[in-house]
Amino acid sequence: ADVKKIAVIAGDGIGPEVVAEAEKVLKRTEELFGYQFETEHALFGGIAIDEKGTPLPEETLKVCQSADAVLLGAVGGPKWDNNSKELRPETGLLGIRKALGLFSNIRPAFIFDCLKEASTLKPEVLEGTDLIVVRELTGGIYFGEKFRRETANGQEAVDTCAYNVTEIERIARQAFEIAQTRRKKLASVDKANVLETSRLWRETVNRIAADYPDVELEHVLVDNCAMQLLRRPSSFDVIVTENMFGDILSDEAAMLTGSIGMLASASLGEGAFGLYEPVHGSAPDIAGQGISNPIATILSVALMFRLTFGYHEAADSIERAVKEVLDAGHRTGDIAVDKSTAIGTLAMGQLIVDAMRK
Ligand code: NAD
Ligand code: IPM
Ligand code: MN
């Protein structure tokens, strides 16, 4: 049989809680559809620093490299916040993305109709919102040279931002190709009025655009985009942008869906292999209470089925189950209008598993 190997990295904070619910969805998919998954757990992030002395142990990277896909929870927390760069959970996250060649981070943000009231924005503004942020993931200021030096005005810290044409071309092509499967609109977001990397970005995107004449391209400056996302979210289809802008805009886009606890993501390279994780972090403020929303992680499994395995019916089944459970009025605290009716992580996970059908 075709057994798919999935590396499971729970991480820190609410990571293990939300990943446990996603694993139940994997199990239910096996029962319903007859697929076979072999999961292998690996240490990563803060817990790996504590147990192995490094956020990304060699062994963990090997487990990921020999898998067909990776399911990741979240990393980080106050315990490690004052550590040096090499001993930070976030450094492990950047390291794993780079080591696995995952240059493209796909973050879909769409509104379930019944959640319009959960958002902090007006329901009529959210109507029809269905966008994807395509975030460049292995370049830019995250990966440029960083250092400190002494100056006459005290210590100075430097982070450099660099992008080459190859990096911009490959992410632009992915974004155009995704737009071709959707409403054929691409917004390329940059700061070309100030940044040299953005000017190269814009030139390159314009050149690549000639290969995708059916896609309507607009260039939007990042500050304006941050504003337009709240003013006219439904007018966006695909947004392509560099690493840090994408990080910020996707958290903003999360609120269009009601909560960051709803936003799934896929990190891809050139092939079918992918790393799937919620957009949110380890949420130390609610970790260990059993109240986190597992939907972002569960929807990340649906993305894995679609983009890495081509298991579209199983992906449909998950997405339908999530919709059904939300339509029935079940809410975790982050998406509940009346917080007193909120259910916990386990209950939400179980409801979704029970609602899955072939
Ligand atoms: P966060 O996303 O962890 O939390 C932001 C807010 O959203 C918090 O109030 C949190 O309670 C809430 N929230 C997040 N996910 C939720 C969920 N599933 N259900 C309900 N509420 C949820 O961001 P932060 O607080 O800025 O960062 C906390 C830690 O997580 C930091 O160490 C950061 O570096 C790390 N982080 C990791 C990842 C990742 O692993 N991919 C992503 C973002 C942040
Ligand atoms: C994310 C996170 C990470 C990022 C951090 C934790 C390194 O915010 O996945 O969005 O900035 O990429
Ligand atoms: Mn982020």
C-alpha cells in the first residue's frame, strides 16, 4: 500500500494541544478513506533546546527529510526569549524552512459565513473575503547578515535585507500560477518607493507577468495594502510579498476570518513535499488551559492532503466538517461572541472528527 510518512513536530505552548487534534483527523481519514499514514514525532523548538541543547536537532531534520510531509504546531515562549540567537526556538523554525528549501508560504484567509460576527470588523465589509497570502519564506531581512558593532553613539544593531532575481522569480511564478486557478487577480506588495529590494522585486514581477497574461496584476505599497486589507478585503485574490511583509499582513488577514486560530498554512518548495502549520504561534498566554482553537492546525492537514498528497476528497471532508461544526454554533473562546458558551480544544477536535464523512 501507499503509506505516506508524516513527520509530526508538536513544539511548544499550545503546539502539542492543537497537533493532537490534527492527528485525530489523520486517524479518522485512514478509517474513512483507507489511506495509510505513518507518523513520526520529533523534538523541535524550546523543548528541543531543553532536551537536546539545540532548537533543531540533526535527528529532527533527518525525520523531516525522510518524510513526505511535515505537520508542525508552534514554537517559542517566554522561557527562551532571552536566549542567544542560536538557542532560540524561532531560529530553529527559520532553520528548518531554509534546510528544507521551503521558499513559498501559502496562507489562505477566507471567511466562514457564520463567523462574520466573530470578527472585529463589520460583517458587510467581510462579505466574500477569500484571499491567499503567498509569502516568500527563505529570504529577505530574516536571513540577511545580522550583527552588532560599537559606534560613538553606543552599540548599533544591523539586519540586512537582500533578495536576488532567482528568489523573486520563483515565488512570483508560484503566485501567478495560484492566481490562475482562482479569480486571476494578483496583488504584488512591496515598498518600491523606498527599498532597493522592493524595486528589484517589482521589476522582476513585471517581467514574469508577461508569461501570465490572463492574470490581472496590481502593485500595492505595503502600507497602503495594510489599510486596503481592512477597507476592501474581498477585492483581494492572491497577494504575493516578501518575507517580513507577508508575516505581518497574514496576521492582519487572520482577523478577517475571525481569529488567528483559524488560519492554516503550507510551506512549499519546488516539489510536492510541504510543511504544514497554523499561522499562529505557541500562545503562551493560554497554553496548558485546553482552550486553544485547533481549527488552524486541522485546516493545515486539509492543505497537506490537497497540496502534497492530492487527497482532495479527504481535504473536502475536513473542510466540510469544520464548516458544519461552526454552522451548528460550536465555538472555541477566540471565535465565540458569547464567551460563556465556548468549548475547549478537545471538544472542538472531537466534533470535527465526528463530523467527517466520506
Ligand atoms: P501567538 O500567535 O502565539 O498569539 C497571539 C494571540 O493570539 C494570543 O493572545 C494567543 O492566545 C492568541 N492565539 C493564537 N493562537 C490561538 C489559537 N489557536 N486559539 C486561540 N487563541 C490563539 O503570537 P505571539 O503571542 O506574538 O507569540 C507567542 C510565541 O509564539 C512567541 O515565542 C513567538 O515567537 C512564537 N510564534 C511561533 C510561530 C510558529 O511556530 N510558527 C508563529 C508565531 C509566533
Ligand atoms: C510565523 C512566525 C515566525 C515568522 C517566527 C516565529 C519566526 O511569526 O510563522 O509567522 O516570523 O516567520
Ligand atoms: Mn508570524
